[in-house]
Amino acid sequence: MSVPEIQLSSSLSFEPEAEATLVLVPALPAPDALAAWPGLADALTAIGFSGSFAAFTRVPLLSLTDKPLAVVGLGDRTDAAGVRDAVGAGVRSLTGFSSVHVHLDAAPAGTATAAAEGALLGAYTFDSFKTSGRTERATSITVHTTEQVDTAAAVSIAEAVALVKDLTTTPAEWQSPQQLTESALAAVDGLPVEVTVWDEERLAAEGFGGILGVGQGSDRPPRLVRLSYSPADATRHVALVGKGITFDTGGLSLKPASSMVGMKDDMCGAATVLAVIRAAAQQRLSTRVTAWMCIADNMPSGRAIRPGDVLRMYGGQTVEVLNTDAEGRLVLGDGLVAASEEHPDLIIDVATLTGAIMVALGNRHTGVFGDDEAVEAFLDAAAAAGEDAWPMPLPDFMESDLDSPIADMRNANMGSRNGGALFAGLFLRRFVGPVSDEEDAPRIPWVHLDIAASSLNDSAPFGYTDKGVTGATVRSILELISR
């Protein structure tokens, strides 16, 4: 979890000791905005650089410096999200230097903290297993601005995103349920976070049939991890439930070889809720946060659950398992019931749950399901955080698709591929409990985030996001909690 050191400077002029300099520039021509950089506007015009959003180039300006000078365009993206993405794109592209100075000449008022976040996020790399060809990005960043910048918050957010990327990118060989549990303990060490771990014996004794069922085919037994941050002044309680499948073969409903590549990423939801509670504790937010990491390996063996088996979930509901590759909803079902027992004000579950959401929304949007007001609140937070998200329906007429002749419900609609992400959302909703123990109490407000598409960028880099794990929804959930 490598996040650069960050410093602030009120100097808006070029500093000769800078190893490399990055200047944020507006859409050109805009000579007044570059007054501190004599000759820069003319040099950019000469090479045809227009300042379009996230456009990047290095510029030789020998009258100012013999050291590398680069620019990144802001274009017409003048909000905080635009500044964050543009600066992130610039730092991500300016490789080969350990120290980078970032000048925010074109940044609109009130966006300097977003710029600092972008710089830190854009500097991320994961090349732990490379012996050559490593990408060198900045390990020290100086942001030049006259604005106040909450550097502690920026670092905390960048560390949270980096934690998700580190854990999710780690090969499954080194990421068993127990190892992910140990990573969680290490991540919150020294913070006011209480941790409780269920091993396979306690899971069995307390009836966590979903997590146990998914994990029983593996030689690496499952875990449930509860993390609790409870500030004394908290008046609200948000529970987070994350899918933590440390490797997903599909179980006996075995995936094709090409579909199994990348399935180490299937624990991204659990990594996300861990990262969020860590950042909430670091920032001393005034909301109580509880995170539930539902962790298992989904492997085929003589012990694995079979299509047609019935699992008794935590809380007593029964599920006929028709597809062992629809396993994420089984571990989340247990986690949602456990989270509901504490009657939080809001439950958010996060999961790389369905390929269907990728078909529906493409590669960048998170699918957002749940109760209308809670979904709207999340979408507002996502918009403020600059993360792509889209509301999805949970149609009541599809409830009958969950019917099973021998159990309370089935985990997959084997007769139809239509609306697969909606089916999964409806399945999860059945495990969200009431706001209190009173009879006929309404269901706890709930949001389900399907990050199967948004959690991984397998195409060209964009903004501060490199190819690979994105850390999607971390900043949106933190934004919602902080409100």
C-alpha cells in the first residue's frame, strides 16, 4: 500500500530544484492563466496542444529549466472531479521520476484538495512480482497552491483505494481466507476498530450455512470478519457487507478456462468494505461503521456443494443451490442477516456479483439497487465523488423467479439469462432484516452495489485509473458516510 509523501507549497512560480514539474493548464488559448510560465503558452500552441481534458505532453522550455516539464489539460472539466481526474492522469503519465511538483495554475477555486487526491491516486503502482520493467511513479509529490488542502484526508482516501488495489491484485496463491483475515487485522492495527473473526468451527456452530457451503470444497476454510468503528458521538450506524471470494472457480458448476482468469478479483467487495472502515476510523468520522467481510474459496472437490443441494442460511432461510457459480449471493446472505441483527440505519453491500451487470452497464458504471431513498443518497454521493453509478430496478414481478419447490428460494434462474443482476438483487433483499425487533417493523434501508464491471479496468487507462483494479465505490461510500 504505497502512497506518496505529499507536501504543500504556496509558491506559484517554478522551483529549479524540482526533479520534474507538472502544470495543469486550461483549454487554450488562455495566456493569462499561464502568466507564471513565460513562453509556455506559445510553446504549447506551436506543438498543437489545445489543453483538452487529460491530454498530456512534455514540453522543452530551456529558458526556464533543463529538467522535465509536462502539462496536462483540464479542458472544460472545471469541477472537482475533473481536476482530480486531470491531475491524476498527469501524474500517472509522468513516469520515471521519484519527485514531482504539481502546479494548479488552471484549477478553479475550491478544487485543490481534489487535485491532491488525484495526484496521490495517479501515482499508484503494483509491480511487486516484476523483476524488470517496473513503472516508476512519484513517491514524493509537492502541490503548489494558495488554497487550504486537507492532506490528511487526501492521503487517507488514497490509502483506502490503494488497499483495495493491493489486496485484490495479490494472486490467490497468497490470498487465502485466513491470509485475507490477517490482512484485515493488519490494516486496522492501531486504529479504534474492534475485530471479531469467525473460523470454520464457529461458523458451523452458529449456523452460517451460506459461507460454509461455498467454502466447504476448498482446503482453505472460510472466514467471517466483523470490524466495528464506534465513535462516542455517533448518532447514525452504517453497516457494510462485502463479498470476499478469494478465488472463484465456479465450484462444481465450473467456469470455462477463459472466464476463470482474473477470479482472484472476486474478493474485491470485502476489500472495499475493509478500506472504507479503515479510512472512516483514520478520519475520525462521526458515524458508526460496521464492516462484514464474508470470505471463502469457491473450489470443486469431493466435499463441494452440488447443484440441487439445499443450504440453511444464517437466520434459518433455506436455499436450493442450482448453480454453484452463483456463490457470492450465498455468502452475502449470511452477512446481510448478521448485519441486520444490529439494526443499523443503513446497510450497503458491495460485490463483484454478476456478469449481467457488465452486459447492462458496460465497463465503468456500478449498478445500484435497493430502496429508493437510500439509492438516491448513494447516487448523490457518487456524483460528488466523481464515480460512475447507475440505478437499477428490483421488479416485484420477478419475485416468483426465486421460487423453489423444495426450499424457501433458489439461488439461480437456470431457465433464463434475462435480468440476471436483478434476480441477484432480489435474492439479497430477502436477507435484509427489519429496523427493530417489533412485529411488522419495516426493512432496514439497503443499497446493493454490483461492482463486477466497475471494479476492474481491462482497457486503456483513464484519469487517475490505471489498467487493473480500480478501487471503485470506496470514495463514494466514504462520501455518503461522511454526510
